[in-house]
Amino acid sequence: MNTKLKCSNCGAEITNLNFGFGKWNWLWMLVGFLPLLFVFWTFWQPKGDYRKDLVVTVVHTRVAPDNINVLAKIRNEGKHDWQSVEVLAELYGKDGQFLTQQPQSINGALQPGEERQFRFVFYPPSGEPLSTPPKIVLKPVQAHHFAF
């Protein structure tokens, strides 16, 4: 059973029926896209620079005949919390030559203003004992900030 539509004005049979939108009805689509654009904007806005926020300093260095113990601290001076922080320690000899490097991961999240201590143990690569404390350079090389 096919229902036939007739024009109420002239009585002619209507074969095609088209529905269309008005001139400004497309604006209602923005209502759905605006929250989506806001979410994408929050993901891609700058989150801060961990190299500026995280400050790493040497607290104490102890030189033994077979190893070098370095006690260091890291402080989050930024406004973001940083997770999966990795610090790289570079060891230089008395004449400034590079000896070795060692990465150290810090577990957990560093909240703004938080300070943690951690330890490095170096073994001289040449095997010969060090008589003077070497120069130690500490720097953060990796950290992540998650918005949610």
C-alpha cells in the first residue's frame, strides 16, 4: 500500500518530497563541535618546560678508591606536576675531559614545590682510583606532564 501525497492547493500528486535546512540551521552544528574543540585545545596547549621547572643540585660527593657516591636532590619549582623524571649525571675529570655518564629515574610524580633526594654511584671507567673529586654535571633529560 503506497500512500500518495496530494498538494492541498491544486490537488496534484506529489512524487518527490525533499526536506531542507534553513539558511542558518548549520549553526546548530557548532553546539556539538565547540566542546570537542575545547578538549583538543587543552591537549595541545603548552604544558611547561621541565628543563626550567626541575632544578637538580649536588648535595654531597664522596670519593672512595673504587667508586664515587653522589647524593643529589631535585626540586620542582614550576606549577606542573612531573612524572617519569630522568636525570643524567655526567662525570668529568680534573682536566675537563669527559669520563662517563649515568641516567637515573625518579619514581612517582614530583608535585610543585616538592624536593627529593637520590643517589648515583659511579665506578671509574679506567679502573684507576681518583684522588680528587671530579666535576659532576646533573641535568634533567626527560619528564612527562599529563593534563588529566
